[in-house]
Amino acid sequence: MAEQLSACPECHEAYTYENGALLVCPMCGHEWSPEADSDTAEGAQPVIRDAVGNVLNDGDDVTIVKDLKVKGAGGVVKVGTKVREIRLSEFVVDGHDIDARVPGFGHMQLKSSVVKKAT
């Protein structure tokens, strides 16, 4: 008999399945590792990933993967702009989980879905 897999931490459905080393929820599309279940239960911060799935950490360098209109500044942050030494925000506001200093624009909050970890 197969062991019971844990329910999805996002939508709490029980229809999870294994895909390699990850668990996947077909209902909402959320993917997580089985080890992450025990980490989030202890109150650890969730893992923040970039647009291609790389794990981001404080102090990483990232590049912008799409043009971003900047409200209030009247400009556009172009694709390929390199942002150095990001900080992961404890307080996520409207999906903006990265604090950074963008060249030419100053301090901004970015979404992890519009950046890629620089190599």
C-alpha cells in the first residue's frame, strides 16, 4: 500500500502526487518539496524563487526579465537591467517580495516573478 501524501499547503486539497523530488497539486498547480512541509510547520520563512525557479537569497544579484513601468517616476526599467544585492522582504505587499536599489530609479520593491538570478 502506498503511503499517504500530505495535502497541498496552498489550497488544502488531498489530490497531491509526486513528480520527481517534488509534490504537486493538480488543483492549484502549487509545487513543493516534502521537506518544506516540516520547515513551514516550524514557522520558517517560505522559499522565494525567481521567474525560472531558482531560489533567491539575500545579497543575490538579479536581472529584470520584462520591461517594468514605474508609477510616479514616469519611466521604464528595461529588460536585462542588473540589480545588485537584493534583500528579501519579510512583509510581502501585493506580491512584491524583494527590496532592491534599481540603477537609475533608486529603492524599489520588485516581484520575484519578474527577475532572474544573475550568474
